[in-house]
Amino acid sequence: MVGDDFLNERQLAILNMVSNAPKINVSSLSKELGVSQVTIRQDLRTLENNGMLKRFHGGAMPVSDDDMMKRLSFNFEVKTAIAQEAASLVSNGETVLIESGSTNVLLAVELAKKNNITIITNSAFISRYISGINNIKIILLGGDYQHESEVLVGPLTRKCLKEFHVDKVFIGVDGFSPSTGFTCVNLMRAEVAHAMAEQADKVIVVTDSSKFNMLGVASQLQAEDVDIVITDTNISAKDLEILKSFDIEVRSV
């Protein structure tokens, strides 16, 4: 998808601003980001070519009400920091499993800055988002396609996963409680996340602290199956204590 048009930090900031407004004009973006309107127009053209927004005369608007784009823009700065910390655990030349989710999209962006990384994922969105980058290899798992989130799930996805074994898997979650562990709002996604965890030596959860106040409908991972949680510094002392009681390493950024 991105290739030479691989999104830089300014373009990601533009995407964040556009995703949070029905419409936004070029002059506002120019003032907010401190660059010329010519530069903003070039960035908007790149984003439109990547199918991430729609331009109109003098501005831009979200391309749709797509679920992933909304989630990507929510807590954008926090998720970026979490993604950068997660990427620091990965060495050049490594193969990793990445489950779907907005923080994992940003993790893929960070991993694309490294050399000779292979990403195995069930997220068609992630695959499309970073395709065309020469120094990264993407293995997209097969399965039943969920249109809204652009995720592949189901028995075929779980069967494909059995062909791989990696050192690290990165999983996004929708909720947590001490009794149920980490949870997800979608049962089929939860099943794939669990299958991914079985094929990795280290299970790493990436999530902003807001998820610790939520509870998904489907059990995704038991707390004792998780090695590391990467979250933000707003995690409560109580939640931090609970995670550590399960011998989970917590990294707050």
C-alpha cells in the first residue's frame, strides 16, 4: 500500500485529525502542523491514494465510518508510544505474529523501520497498510474475512497458524478482569488470538489503559498465559498490582 508513500509522522497526524472531524480544511491543517499548504495538499493526496481519506476542494474528510480508522485515531499518541515500546523488543531479521487491532497497526509501522522483519498476521488492514515496503515480508493468514475490521478468522486461520512457531506474538485486547483474564468483543477474533498465543514463546499484550475498565464478551487469553503487557502510565495501581500477581512483566510508557 505505502511503498515510497510510507506514511510519516505528519501524515499520521493528519489522518488522526481528519478521522476526528466530519471535514477539515487545508489552512487549519497547515496552521496546526506548522507546514505549508502545498505540503498539506501533497500529504492529503498521498493519504487519498492510499484510500485513507477523501479530498474535496480546500480540505479533506474521512473516507467512511470504518471501524478500524476510528479506533486508530482514538488515543493515537498513547498507542504510538506503546507500539514503539513493543517494537523495541523485536530484533532485525526476526519473524513475529501480530494479531489485529489498532495498536498493532502502529506496531507494524514501527517494525517496518527495522531490517528484514517478517510479520505473520490475520489482519488484511495491516497487510495493506504496510505492503510495498521492500525490507519487510508479510505473511497474511487465510480464513473468513470480516469486512468491517478487515480481519481473517475461523477454522482455516487457526489451521494456518499451526504451520508457524515464533518467539513473540503481539495481541490487542478489548478488556480485562482478574477472573476472566483478557477479553475480546468478537468470539472468532478471540479464538484466533488464543491460537496465535499457542504458537509463540512469549505472549505480549499491547493495550492502552482504558481497556482495563472494560470487559469483552469472549475470553481471549488467561492472565497466566501472558508474559508482558505494554500499556500507558495511566494504568491504575490496582490493575498494575493484579497483573504483577500473575507474574506478568508490565511496561508503562
